[in-house]
Amino acid sequence: MGEPLPDSGPPARAADLRLAGAWLAQHDLAAAHPTPLLASRLAVRRRARLAAHVSLTVLILASALASSAFGGFQAHRPLALLALTALVAGLLLAQSLLDWWVRRVDQRAGATLSRRAAHLIQPGWRAVLGQPYAVFAVATFAGAMALAGSALAVPDPIVRQLAVVMLIGLLGATAITVMQLRHLLRRPVVAEDEESLTADVIMRVEDARDLTTPSVQWSLPMVLLFGTAPGWWSAASVAYLILGLVACVALHARTPSSATVARQAMSVR
């Protein structure tokens, strides 16, 4: 006898179905019916995204606490760095479990489909993220690393040690983002018709764009070093934040919507 199909999980709640219907209307798919499959996939993504935001908030708060240890005894400083490094490793593990959870829900949803959409696609990073968002993410990371590197050159030992905390936080947040993008691109396509296939690609595009929002890269310099580093460094961090905000607003205003990108990706399959 063959192995039984995985269960499809609990039925979608009425609230999740209403949110799925609103999501379809928002993405010009109002004619599509909000199915329990779509509702469950959107619900798990909302919860995973919330948990990821909480993880990054914990990273920012932990970095701030680690920096406060540098104002105390010298012996406490290595322990603070060690604790921050251990926290980054724990957040990476937690993120991998969140990604596994989302993939598991998708796999269970796919097992319940009576048929699959013809000509299935597995969009690559250019279709899902897009070159403008990729360039923005790389430039934001490079700017934050440049700020941390310049702080390491300051003669003040406290500033240099805070710069080390900032580097650990930046590298940890970047590793979490890269891990999320990797899993996002490898998730199986779950669709049974043209409309659900479009919805699948839209979800990928939205997830990828959400990952490029540089909350940690913008927050850590202001939390850790603003007011402690020399005046030129504080001015540079403010300029970095303002330029990043302007670029982010322009990017969202000038790039096509996630629904448009999804339809373009499907038109070339």
C-alpha cells in the first residue's frame, strides 16, 4: 500500500477567507474565489512574516543591550559579544524553522489538489525580486557596512567596540535575509489553475520585496553609535538614512506592482 497523503490541516477560518478575498481584490483577481487553500497559504505567510519581524526586533534590542555593556566593566564586554553571537545563531535556526513551516503548509496544500496547472513555472530571482530591488538591497548593505567600517577606524575604543557589535548585527540580519530568499526561491509552486498560479507568483514577489526592506540596516547605526561616534560619522549616518528612504520610496513608486510582475513572468513561460 502507498503512503497516505499528508493531511491538509484544519479548515480555513472565516476570517482567513475574508482576508484572502480582500487580497484577491487588491491584486486585480476579484473574479477568483477565495479558496481554503489560498486562505491557509496567506495566513501562514502573515504569521511567519510577523515572527520574522519579531526576530529582527529582538536582534536590534539585543545589539542595544550589548552596546550598553561597554559602558561597564571591561570583563563584561567579551561576554556581551559572545551572547550576541549566540543570539544571531539562534535567530538563524528559528528562521530556518519558520521557512520549513511555510514549505510544509505548501506541501500539504499541494497534496490536496485534484490537478496541477499546466506549464508550471519556478520563477528565478530576476522574476521574483527583480534587478532594481536586488541593487537596492546590496547598496543598503554596502552602505551600512561602510558606516561600521569607518567607525572601526575611530581611535576611541568604545566606538570601535560598538562598531564590532554593529557588524555582528548586520551580518546576522543579512544571513537571515539570504536564508529567507533562498527558501523563497526553492518553494514548490502550488496551483491548480491559471488564477491560483498567478496568485502563487504574486505571493513570491511580495515576500521578496518585503525581505528587501532594510529595517535593521537603518536602525542599528542609529541605535548603537549615533551621538557616541564623532560628529562626521553621525552626519554620514543621517545622510545614509535619508538617501535610503528616498531610494525606497522611488523604488516602490516606479516599479510595477507585484500583480503586474507576476503576469509578466507568466507571459514568458
